[in-house]
Amino acid sequence: MAEADLFYRFGVAVVIGLLVGLERERSAGSARTELLAGIRTFSLLGLAGCAAALAADQLDSPWPFAAVLLVFGLMITAAYVVLAQRTGVGLTTEVSALVTVLAGAFCYWGYITLAVAMGVAVTLLLSLKLEMHRFAQQISQEDVYATLKFAVITAIVLPLLPNRSFGPPPFDVLNPYRIWLMVVFISGISFLGYVLIKVVDARRGIGFTGLLGGLVSSTAVTLSFAERSRQHYGLAGAFALAILIAWTVMFVRVVTWVFALNRALLAEVWLPLAAASAVALLYAAYLYYAQRTQQQEDVSLVNPFSLGPAFKFGLLYAFILLISRTAELYFGDYGLYFSSLVAGLADVDAITLTMAELSSPAGGLALPVAGRAILIAILSNTLVKAGIVFATGSKPLRLALLPGVLLIVTAGVIAVWIGWQPVP
């Protein structure tokens, strides 16, 4: 190993220790508690781990590293016993010290990225102590059950499903593993959005609630604020702001899914969605600065995951997959567009994932056709949500949101027209 590379690995080990030790000293200073190890000790722990790995490598034996790990383990245990008798401290700092030693060893073994990720993860977990305790106190029994159900469909059900198609066309698109993978994908995003709402407390602002609520369901945000607008006429601008932000998050979600599942398809949809998102954000900025509201409202969201909706989404996704494939086989592109229009009335997730699947190399659907189908579904869904506002919202909310709807639709249509013009 070159000397420069060796010094680099030892340097990273020291920096990891510095990072963790800095957080420990800051935490101990703010809490005024006794400190087991600070910035210098943690830096030495990272250095010791790297040196122990070097010694084991040079002597071609794991025992030097095991001996160093055992010695530091005994030292940390002894220090913990002494401090625990005085103050009753926990094991967080002690475990962090052992992880720092291991991260230092990983640096020498060449797992630099993993070691740095470990250091950042340890520092983050230590820094979020109060937030994590508050989050744990906010979790209900329903949340625990929902988390376990999500773990079941991800870690148990998914690996057991066959990863192959059944039957001739159009049934060749029905792959149980890939269908359930999309269920896990969508459920995971909704679950993440719900966790974020729990962590950051959505009551900090209506607009921020729209941002986080859009991760769970932009339709839920639209319904909730449209109903509330009838009781809070003075917050019409703020409600419109939250709704627009939630819609923008939906546009970003679609781009993210397409990027993750079929990057070639991204070229067909990014321009209209970027134009619609930019216009929505500009109008949202206008509403924000025009209203300057300080009121606190939030969307009443329950845990978005349960087995019932997961199964329903799986069936919906499989149904749309089958209908789209059938429409493509027997009616050509126009049949596919019609099925996208109908599917978008209820949801854009399933049709987006379907088009990403069908336009993959294995699916064979032309990328421009899949792109148009996704955009038709998004337009259909956006108009449905606008209809919800105009049908159930207050008059001030309708007036506040109408220019945004017109701008979004106009920008999207113009971008589609520009993007689909033939290249001279």
C-alpha cells in the first residue's frame, strides 16, 4: 500500500473520531453531565482501530486486532461501571466508542465510504436524541402495528413471490414479484411521509404541512384543506398555498419514480412536469408573500399503511397493467391514452409505474407513448383535484387557487407541445 494512501486512511479514521467526539462534548456541555470520552478520546479511538487493523494485516493474524478491541472494550466497560454508579448514565456513549474503533478499522481495510457513513450515522443518532425520544412518545399502538405490517410485506411476502410472468399476451405483464415490488415502493413512500410528519410536527405551518402531506397523498391534502376552508375563510390563501405545494410534490414524486424505474422515459416527461412545478412554485411564492399568515393548521392524517389499501393498490396496479397492455395490443396508442385518462381520475401512482414497466426494454412500449400516457394521467388527476376544490371549498379558496390551476395546466400543455415538436 502506498504511503500516501495509508496516511489518507488514518486521516479519515481520525476525522470520524473527531466528528463523533465533537457531538459528545457538545451534548455533555449542554446537559452538564460527566463525560466518558470527548473529542480527543474519540479521535484516538478511531486512530487505534485503524492501527489495530494495520497490525493485524502486517502480522497476518486477526489476534492483534481482537486484542486491541478487547482492551478497549474492558476499558470502556470499567469507565461505564464507575460513571453508572454515580449518575446512572446509559450505554450510548460506550457503544459509540466501540463503533468508532470499528469505523477506524474499516478505514484501513478500504471501506472508506462505509466507515464515513457509520460516523455520520452515529453522530446523527446522537444529535437527534430529544427528537427521537419525542417521536417514540408520539407513536401509537396503531403505528406499531402498521410498521410491522409494512415489514411483513417487504421482508417476508416479497421474497416468496415468483419473479416471472404467467400466460400469453396481454397476461404476460402480470409478474407477481414486480407487482408486489410496486406495492412496497408506494407504501414505503407514503410511510416515509407519515414518519416525517410525526418527526417535524406539521403544525409549524400550513405550507410545510402541504409539503409533507403531499408525500402521503396530495388528494388528502386537497380534500382536507378544501373542507377546512369553509370554516376558515381568512386562511384561503394559506390553504391554496398548501394545496399547490402538495401538487408540486406529486409532480416531483412522478419524476422520482420514473428516474428510479426507467431513466430513458425521463426524457419524455421531465419538461412538462418541470414547467408545471416551476409555475406552481412561483404562484405559491406569490401566495406566501401576499398572505403572510401566522395561523397554525395541519392535515388530519392517520398512518397511511394498512394491509387493505396495500392489497387494493396491488390489484389496481395489476388491473391497469393488464388494461393498458390490452389497449395497446388491440386499440393501439389511442386505447392506451384512454386507459391513462381513466386511471388518472383516481390515482397517478399506478399508471406511472405501469408505463415505466411497459416502456422498459422488456416491455417494448415506445417511450413517447408511455410519456404521453403519464402526462395525460397527471392532467386528469390535477383537474380532478381542482374539481374537488371548486366543488367543496369556500369561494375565497376557489378564487385563490383558480389562477394557479390555469397557470399549471397552461405551462404543462405548452411544454408538451414544445417537447413533441419534430426536430428539423
